Amino acid sequence: MTQVDVLLGLQWGDEGKGKIVDVLSPQYDMIARFQGGPNAGHTLEFDGKKFVLNTIPSGIFNEGIMNLIGNGVVIDPIILKRELDNLKKAGHDPVAAGKLVLARKAHLILPTHQLLDAANEQKMGAGKIGSTLKGIGPTYMDKTGRNGLRVGDTTLPDFKGRYNKLVEKHKEILSHYEFEYDLAEKEAAFFEAIEFIKNIPHVDSEHFVNSYLKEGKKVLAEGAQGTLLDVDFGSYPFVTSSNTTTAGACTGLGIAPNKVGDVFGIFKAYCTRVGGGPFPTELDNEVGENLRQVGHEFGATTGRARRCGWIDLPALKYAIMLNGVTELIMMKADVLDGFDTIYACTHYEHNGETIDYMPYDIISIQPKPVLKAIEGWKTDLTGITKKEQIPSQLADYIAFLEKELEVPIKYLSVGPDRMQTLMLK
Ligand code: GDP
Ligand code: IMO
Ligand code: MG
């Protein structure tokens, strides 16, 4: 019997999960998304081509690998259809190839969930979360509120009746906002997409994944968002609405905790965040702008500029603890190629004390980062292919991080392409 390895982000998302899942997927029989929805944008680059996936797991470009959209994911049928249509235009048809399946128990994002997301954010004004406006929060609310519609419901004879009942409820809530909307066009697209997704095989993800494990096959669970956006442990309320941590892989696929194997934690050599909320190491200055331009830090889903800052070790240690990370993967080291000096936040100053953890009141009193200066490597990393070519300053930075974080860094990413990945261990 095998176990499920988990790969997830340790920061505020966009660490490069899509790229690394694609790189690792030849080692697996199945890639399974376990939470989040089309708020995610996972970018893959190979053979001069670039793809952004929102709902579909990042294993679809490799041969012989099953891809599961798990029960913990929330699905916008319109976006899923668009993703598959675009892939087809680019010569990839994972449905026809029999390598994509959908969990019956995954919840559906309705057009009115998106309207509720938008109405709510509009009302919050300056204090808004900075949601991707994909309807994620309202859909998970209906899931936990026991009102939601699931993929498996689409084949029931009274699906339309159930849909209407939920939409009436949403319209009632929307009437309390000063918010104008036009539902008709979206609704037509929704029902067209519902018919379309009936062509993707529906499975019970819990049985599907466990049968793979029983047969000794290898499964990799692909996280979305990042640990610091986790609904329980992130900087609440500036979080997403799912458990982005390893525990989420258990509930989002139907696997027992003792079925979790390796946990790959991905982080950038610096840090970014998109949307509102605390970000202690943020560089709201030209250094941050430099990171944004060199790292192309603009959202894969919404195009919004990502906030940029230095690496935050107290936050990373927290994420490693919560997830049980066994191996680290450092991304985007090449973005720091031009810096004479880079910095790492080792502690925070908070209420007159020096602390090394994220405090509960981080929302109201943002801690001040204590920064350690690190000599830059001033070398173009994008063409290196062997660990022997790593400049000594970068080797020192890696050794420093491993000592601080107490977990080995197994892979180093030096560019967006599949090939720009070095195995260190
Ligand atoms: P994800 O949501 O975690 O999959 O990450 P995103 O795709 O949203 O954002 C990561 C961005 O960085 C994408 O544009 C990737 O193509 C790019 N990327 C990934 N790894 C590297 C790297 O090592 N160096 C550089 N320069 N870009 C990278
Ligand atoms: P990937 O998988 C970065 C952020 C939003 C907002 C907050 C809540 O590509 O790393 P939501 O739409 O979930 O209600 O938004 O979470 N957010 C992400 N930030 N990467 C993502 O996904 C994100 N998904 C949501 O910007 O601050
Ligand atoms: Mg992303």
C-alpha cells in the first residue's frame, strides 16, 4: 500500500506549485487537487509554451497520469469548460485522453455565488479581503451551511429545482445590498457548462484515491493558495475559505491522515501576497517594485500586481510546522540575481518584544521585521543545470535556510520553464 505525497505552498500563494507539480508528475500515477477553486492560477511552461490552469490539476501535460479534481475543490462549470476548451485549441484534450475525473462530492460555484462575493466585497470598501471574486467564500459557506449543490446533483432529475431554490435564497440576500446585477446571460452559460461537465467521468474521490493506494500506485496531492491563506491558520479574515494545509488533503480527497507520505513545501526565495491583509516583510518601495518587475509578479488569475517583500522565516517555520513538511522546494531564486544584498526576516519586533512566531493580533498591530543581510550572488542563474554551478553565496543562503528551517531543500527553481529546475539532494 502506498501513501499520498502532498505538495503545497508555504506562503501566500503563487509560489510556483503548478510548475513543480508538472516537473514531479512523471514520478506519479495520479495528481489530485484537494481544495480551492478557480481563485487559483497555476502556471506551467515547457517547449516554449505557457499554460495557466485554474481548476485542472497540473499533471495533464504528462502521459499516463490520471488527474482528479477532488471533493474539497469548488468548481465553476463555466471556468472549467473554458479551461478545457482552451486546452483543446492548444492540442490537449485530457477528457478524450481519459486522464481527467471529477469528484461527485465537489461543490458547484453558481453565478449567484460570484454576485454575493462581489456584493460583499463592494460593501466592505477599503477593508475588503481582496477576493478574486470567483465566488469561493459564498460557495464554501453554502457547503458548510448545508445548502450547496454538488457535481453529483447535476444528473438528478430535480437539479433545476434545487438550483432555483438556492438561487432564490441568494437573491433574497442580494436584495439587502445596494448591488445591481444581470443574471440571465451567466445563467445560460452555467447550464450549458453543466451539460458539458457531465462528459467528464464523475467518481467518488475517496474510493478512487484509496483504490490507487491499494494497488501500490503513487498519488500526489496538489494544493492551491498557500498556508498563510488557510481559513484556520492564516491571517484571518484575510484568508481564503478552505484549509490549504496538509490536513485539507485528507478531507479534500478522502484519505486518512496515516495515508500521507512526503510533504513538499514550496516557497519563493522572497515573498509575495495578492489582496489585502498583513505582510510584515512587505517592501512598499522601489525594491519591492524591482522584485515585482523582475519576478513578473502579476496575478495569473486576476492580473493584479502582487505585493512583494523579503523572505519571512517566522512565517515559514509556522507553515512547516502546520504541514509536517518533509522536503522544501525553493522557487524563483533567479529573481534575486541582480541584488548586491538580499535580506531574510529572522524575527519580529512586536509590542516591545522580539518574537519568532506570527502573533494573534497581527491584523491590528503589524509586527516589524528584524532583517538579516545576506550577500547576493550577482550571477545569472537561469541557465544553470547542475548543483555544482550554484554560486557560493547562493549555496550559503541555502545552507542558512536549511539550518533555520530544519528541513532539507530538495529542489531549486531558477526560471519558469520545466527544465529550469535543479535537484539538490
Ligand atoms: P502557483 O499558483 O503556485 O502555481 O504559481 P503561479 O503560477 O501563480 O505563479 C508563479 C509564477 O512564477 C508563474 O508565472 C511561473 O511561470 C513563474 N515561475 C515559477 N518558477 C519560477 C522560477 O523559478 N523563476 C522565475 N523567474 N519564474 C518562475
Ligand atoms: P494560487 O493557487 C494567491 C487570495 C486573494 C485574496 C484571498 C481570498 O494561484 O496560489 P478568495 O478569492 O479565495 O476569496 O480570495 O486569497 N488568493 C490567492 N492569492 N494565489 C492564489 O492561488 C490565491 N487564491 C486566493 O487574493 O487575498
Ligand atoms: Mg497562482
